[in-house]
Amino acid sequence: MFKNGNFKVSIIVPILNSEKYLNDCLNSLISQTLTEIEIICADGGSDDNSIKIIEKFANKDPRIKIITQPKNDSDNIKNIGLQAASGEFVGFVNPKDKADLDFFSKLYNTAKKYNADIACAGIIKFDNKKEKKIIHYKKCITVEKVSSKYELAYIPQYSCIWNKIYKTKLLSKYSILFEENTGFEEVKFIHKALLFLKRMVTVPNIYYNSRNLELPDSISLDEIYKTEFLNSMENAHKLIEEYNINWKYDYKYPSRRIWSFSLFRINLILIKKIGRDYLVKILGIPFFGIKNHL
């Protein structure tokens, strides 16, 4: 499925109208201490200056490969990038984000040292004012048991594809691709990768830097997070059941109000969605839960 080449890592950057942060992203990639990389800029039909920015970088660095497809094409642009990948490992970088300059060097060398199929780094969330480590590894840990990989990768709370590299030939062998025309396709990809690729290693003191985007005042980041989290959790549940993964998790789900009826500002009836289940409260008293098996 994927091509063979002399690159150690193929870095796929899926792009769509990403001009605002694309310079920062590409500067972090062309400056990587691991030089045997190819940078596949896969554009899904941008109508801003993204293509011009990519071409400017490509004229200076021959490791940059540009792939474009029409905006109305249904193919997942990440899959187009995977088809073009020729590196021993493959990684993904969101064009709004940045990688530490020795990110791919440390991940690749650690993967080779421990004969791992996946190498996993920490994650820093940042904006113009602050940054916060949300995943941090203090030492190299190798695991092969699926439940241990889930736990170490903080799945499904952070079902993230970006802070890892994957052995390319195994993605090809098990046909691990992104689903088309569906939300949260990254969740299913990372679950399949952790399920079918055997050995994972954590890489200490190295980070993928994920940018917190500014949102309009009318949009609540908390509500967006809850919605995304709930959707990813539902995907996780389905995959765990589908592949009979023996794994238990006990952290709390965020909840969201589905429907309520109030009188004189008193909630008489409240229905909340918690994970995949629904909780009904009458006069503030939990009455019964409705299991959701959709």
C-alpha cells in the first residue's frame, strides 16, 4: 500500500486553509535534528494562501512534497498522505501545531533502540499566554499488552494521533487508514494502531506542542471539549466492544444536559447524557438510567 524509500520518518501535514499558523509549523519541521525525513504537505483544497506558503518552503527544502486534491473530494486527506509516505515510520503534525526540534529524532531513535512499532511522546497545550503539559513521560516504558498501551497513551481521554510515530509497513499490513466522511476518524485510527501494532515505547522529556485556538466569544470551549470527549468516548466504547478488548476504566465522564422541564426556576425533570448512558432526575433525585446501546 505504502511506498518504500530511504527516509526514516515521513511527516504528514494535512492542510485546509491553514495559513495563519503554517509558517510556524513548517519551520519546526524543516529544523528537525533528524534530517532523513520527508514532509508531505497534503492540501485538501485550500482557498487561502496555504499553497503559496507550502511552495515557498518547498523551493528551499527538497524534502517537502506537495499533494493537492479538490475541496469536494471525499477522500480523507490524511490517507492521501499515507499513500505517498515512503519512510520507515510515519507521523502526523496538525498545521496549527509545532514539534520540538528533536521530536522526531528522539521518537525514531527510541523506537529503533527498543524495537517498537509505535513511539509515544508527551503533549504540551499552549497559546499566546501560557503552556501546560497534559501528557508527560519520565522514562522509557515498553508495553505490548493492549490494555497497557491504552493506559500509557491516555486512551481514550487523549485519543491523539499527533504525538506518536508508527511503523509504516505495519499500517499497510493491517490496512489501518482513516475513515472517510466521518467525524472523529482519528479516534478509530489510533485505537486500531494500538490494537494491531505490537510494541509501544514512551519517550521521556519530548513534546508535541498543540495550540489552543482562539474561539469566538459566543462559543464555549468547555462545551466543545465535552462534546468532543463524549463523542470520542462513544467511539472508544464501540471499538472496545467490537474487538473484545479486556480493559476497564473508571474516570468520570463529563455530562451534558439533553432536556429539562422547569417551573418557577425549579428543575422538575432533567435528562442528562453521561458517556453513552442517560440519567433522569425528578426534583433533583436520580430516578433511573437508560442504557444507550446505539
